[in-house]
Amino acid sequence: MESITSTKNPKVKRLLDIQQSSKERRASGLFVVEGRRELQHCLCAGYEVDTLFFCPDLLNEGGVEGVSLPQQAYTISSALYERIAYRGTTEGMIALVRAKGDKDLNALIGPKTPLFIVLERVEKPGNLGAILRSADAAGITGVIVCDPLTDLYNPNLIRASLGAIFTVPTVACTSEECIDFLKRNRVNVLTAQLQDSHLYYETDMTKPTAIVMGTESTGLTEQWRRVADAHIRIPMLGQLDSLNVSVSAAILMYEAVRQRKALI
């Protein structure tokens, strides 16, 4: 098996280009997954590894056990791994993975009463990653990202989600497509906003529900406010008027879990 020690190696250059550029990710149909746990979640979701780089000096006792080695698998030095990895605690494993086609909204409908998190024009990959972690923990039906400003294979997003991007059904689409999907399936639309709203814990979330959130800077567009079945808010008792969107999303998700406790 070939061993690589330099960032000048063409295979490493390709990895870094794809890691750093959404344009390269789209053109190549590949994205970067770093870490054993994240890679295992990725494989369980049916993705295919194109190229695997691993550092024997950093692997734990299990080595590469549980990860199918592709034809293109290379060992790399610990010094090189430190230069190309985002984190130093990812057990010495980083891979190029083949992207899948866009997911269909209709695939999100299943036998259980749905609970969706809808995010309009999410800007920060770290926030989306954190929301996905909470969505996984809360058993959310799916996360719908409308008019996204970051691609779903951004390495910061994958890292922040700890692999939840692969465990939570996640679809990117336009707001118009999402609204049509929710209305066709008679999903109650709850928009999180401060104006003209009711306290979130006084709002019924036991029916098919979509909790819709906007950006921290501008909130939701008027398009979503108009189609909402109800407007909800989290009480703000201090001097500031906003929470981080990932914190707000977690609060609202777990209120739905609390209300649906009989359904768990």
C-alpha cells in the first residue's frame, strides 16, 4: 500500500481542493469525511468511499476495522495528517466519498406523525451541523434546508454534525417547493418569530408539524410568515432579543418531544 508524506502529492492536492471548495465538490461529485465515527455513519447511510487516507500512528486499537477499504487506500504520516485534517482527534482517518443525487421531499413521509425542522437560508455550516445533532437526538423526521447558502457536504457542517448529516434525512430545496410539500401533506406550519406570536409551549405540536426557522440576522421572510398556521416564540427574559438558531431549534424540538411523550 502506497505511503504518502507530502502535501505536494497529487492525491493530497485533490483532497484539499475538494475539502476547501464547494465548486470542486460539485464538479467532482465528491466530498470529504473525516473521522472513524463520521465515516461509519456515512457508510451505513449507503455512501461509497472513493479514496481513503489513514494514519497508522493515530488509529486506535480497532485499526481500520469496520471500514471497507476501497481500491484507492493510502497510508499517510502523522505530520501530514495534522496538516490536512480539521481536527486532531479523528483517529487518523479521512476519506473522499461519492455524493448522492438530491433527495426527494416525498421520501420524508413515513408511517409516523411527522415532525420537520425547516431552515430558511441557513448561513453557517456550524449552526446547521449543531441542529442536525439535536435533530438526531430528538428523533426528528427530517430537516429541510430551504434556499441554502451552504452546501450539505461542507466539511465544517459534517464535522459539526458529528455525522448526523448521514443519520437524519436532510433535503435541500426552494422555499416554494417546501411550502407546497407541507401543504399537500397537511403538515402544520409553525414559524419561529418574535412578532405576533404565541409562546411555544402553548402551541400544539402533536399533529404533523413543521417548525420553521430563519437566520439570526434577518429572521424569516414574509413568504413563510404568510403561510404559517401559527407563529411561536421562545420567551426572552434578558436584555438580548435572540438566541443562537441551533439553541432555539433544540428547545423547540424537545418541546415537541415532551408533548409527544405518549407517542415515543
